[in-house]
Amino acid sequence: MFTPLAALMALAALLSLLAWIFEPLHNDLLIVAAACGSVAGALALFYLYRETRGWEVADRDLHRAQDRISNVVDSAMDPIITVDEAQRIVVFNPAAEQAFGYAKVDVIGQPLEMLIPERFRAGHHDHIVRFGTTGVTSRRMGEQAVLVALRSGGSEFPIEASISQHVDGDRRFYTVILRDVSERLRGAALLERSEARLRGILDSAMDAIITVDESQHVVLYNNAAEAMFGWSREEAIGALLSVFIPERFRTVHAGHVQAFSDTGATSRRMGGALRVVTGMRRNGEEFPIDASISQIETAGARFYTVILRDVTARFQAIEDLRRSKQDLQELGAAAHMTREQEKSRIARELHDELGQMLTMLQMDVAWCTDKAPASDAAYAAKLERMSALLKSAIAATRRIASDLRPLMLDDLGLVPSIEWLVENFSQRTGIACNLTASDASIGLSHAQATAVFRIVQESLTNIAKHAQATHADISIEMDDGQLVVRVEDDGVGFIPGSSRKPNSLGLFGLRERAQLLGGEASIVSTPGQGTMVEARLPLGHPAVTP
């Protein structure tokens, strides 16, 4: 039978067993076992047993938590080092082994200063002591962003570090998490050198370079821009780009930049077909600039860079060249007019003086012929020969006078003179010609009428000499405020620009006559397909007088 005494004896035996299992509680359990003679002792033993079981569970949970923490520390990519109050190492994870080149067994229990260059050891020791007195849980180490650590081989390397502290019982521990920033500093140094080189290039550039952000505020402004616009870099950085643009162009310019952004193109020339835009100096002076724009997007932000060149000198040179060309044109036109006037004078003298004298001489020869004795055949033959020579001389004089300056051009006008010229050409060469004139009473200045007559005359001369043509078409018509003169033939043609083209000086003269009057002349020819000469003269071009 199971009696209370037996139960107490069994309980005493159980306590003895527990005393062996839980050796730290051995004495207490023996005392309790001695008191098991009472029910109260039995109850006390029960509660003690339950408390012991709770300690077991808590101890197991603690070991599990410590294992998890150990796994986290060991798997961390950054070195983690924990030291005690004497600054001796108690935790040294695998990342720390790799960073410093020491095995864990070689550093546990060793002073932390073995990982610090000698010149920093005293300062570092005092830093940790001061940190322990602050009561702060954690903070970044070092007044500067970067500290210096020491590898096992004696080489130093830069690190970033944070430090934390905690108290376990009556002991204080410090944990440092650090990171090797050698690569980052190396990259930063390369970036700094690259930026320095870029700054050197930008500041030595002869063209102004300005970069703006999406709101068109200046973020980069080189030395050439300072010299060009008169604003210092300090004044320009952060200012709107519009301060460099005349007010009347600002809205258009902002729209131009936005349209360029929408295209997605990386770069293009500014100003469209005109190629030149207008800038404004600090003193309000406007000046022409040649500009190109590019865009780049970085870190989610878009930037626009314009490269500008002051073309004031170029524009001045162009204007000087234009004036010089105009002066030369006026001088050439004056020379042509002088030559034409001289030709006209000579032609009129040949016609009025020499022609009249030859005519009078011809009349005298005719009188002598009438009075000559019929029996004197030799005398009659001499007079007949003189009469024939006089007729030839008169015809030659008229031809020379017409070539120098057809008097009918002054007397009758351009179209009748061209009609006479074309008819005379057909009679002399046998080449059929067709003349078309849109208006027989075209009102032209003296210089223009002379130029048109000479262009047609020179073209017909080239046809007679080189074209081997059978037909020619001549047209004079109005087209969009211009007088268009066109001479076409069905001759052998030639290759324009070749060294064997016919009468190059004559063709050059055609172009020169047209250019002197503000027009242009072109020659189109294909071997075997004839030639076309076309001259376009602006109507109303002022006549140039010598």
C-alpha cells in the first residue's frame, strides 16, 4: 500500500536525484529533503521543482538568442569588433579577419590598439573612455568622416566606423562596426582629379560654356563666359539664363529649350537656319553669338549645356566684305558704264563723222565716174574699184560702230535692238533664230538695257564660234520681279567647269555683267544636247553712273 510515509520517502529519493542533477542547488535540496517529514515541506519541494524547470527554459532561450546573435555577427559583411572596459578584444567576426588579416584566435584577448596605427592609439583610447562616460548608446566615430586602421602586415587603410556600448551585469562592453572605404576614397580621388581636369579644360576654353538645370538656373559658368557677358561666376551661378538674353527673345528662347528637351536629341545647333542668336552683356549691349546646345539626364535631373562664341568680329568682317564687294560692284559698274559710254562715243563718231566722210567720198567717186571719158577704160576701171572699196569701208564702219554700241539701243530701246541683233546674226551665220519678248516696252535703266544687249550679243557670238548649232531661241520675259534673259541652242554643248569649255572669258563676262547689276547668270550645257545661258536681273536696280 502506498502510504504518506512511503510518498515522503519517494520524494526524498527524488530530491536526492535532483540534487545530483542540479549540483548548484545540492545543499538546498538536501535541507529540503530533511524537512520532508511534513506536508509543508512537500509543498515547498513542489514549488522549488517548478522554479527549477523555469530556469531551464530561460537558460535554453538565452543560448538560442546568443546563437542567433553570433550568426548575425559572423555573417555580417562589415567587420564587427567588441572590446571590454580594458579595451581587449572579445568579439572578432570573419569580416574583421578578412579586413585586418588576423585570425580570430590571434586577436581574442589582445588590446584593440594592435589594429590602430601607433600615432592614433592614445587618442583612440581616450575617445572610447570619454564615450563610455557620456551614456550615449551609439554614435559615429571620429570628428572626420574617415579614420585609419592597421592591417597585420603593417599597411594602413581608411575606414568609417560607428561605436556602441552596453552593460552586462557589472561589466561594460564597446562594439565597433567599421567599413573599409579604400575603394570609395580612391574613386573619390579619381573623381576629384577628373573634375579638376574638366574645370581646367572649361576654364581654358576660348568659347563660353554655360550649364543650366531644368528650371534654367545656371550651375556651371566658365572663365570665357565671364569675359563674354561681364558677369562674375559668383553672380552668375544660380541666376536665370534669361539674364544673358535680350528681353524680346526670352519667351522664344524658353520655348526653344523646352522643344529641344522634348525631341530627346543629345545636341544641336541653336538658332535654326539663321545659325546666329543674340546675347546681352551685363551693360545691356547686344551682340551676335553662334551657339550649340546639348542635354544630359543624370540622377533623375536634366541639365542643358550651351557653348557660345562671340561672332561680332566675324559679323563685322562680313559687313566689311559686303561693303567692299558693293564698292567693287559699283566700281565695276562704273567702269562698264564708262567703257560703254566710250564705245558709244566712238561708234557715234564713226557713224556721224567717218561714215559721212566716206559717203561724201563715195558721191565724189560717182561724180567722177559720170564725168570720166568713155574712151578711157583704165580710168573707168579705177573709179569702179574705188567705188567698191568705199562701199566696203562704209559697211565695215557701220558694222564696227554697231559692235561698239548699236545706236538704235539709245534711239529705239532694248527689244528693237535685240530684234536687229538677232536678224543680223541669222543673216551672217545662217542659223535660224526665234526671239520671244513678253513686253516690247520693258522699262529698263541704261545700264540694264546695255547689260541685256551685251549678254545676248556675247551668247550669239559663242554660238557662232563654238556651238555648231542650226537653231537658237532667245527669250526676254518678266518673272517674279526679275527680268529673265535666256539664250538656248541645239549645238554640240560642252562640260561646264572643264578646261576645254569655249570662250571662258566671254562666259565670265556674262556673269560679271549680271552680278554688277545685282543679278546672276548661269550656263547649263550637256555634250550633244546644246547649251542654255540664263541671266536674271532684278528690276529697278539703280543705274550706276561714272
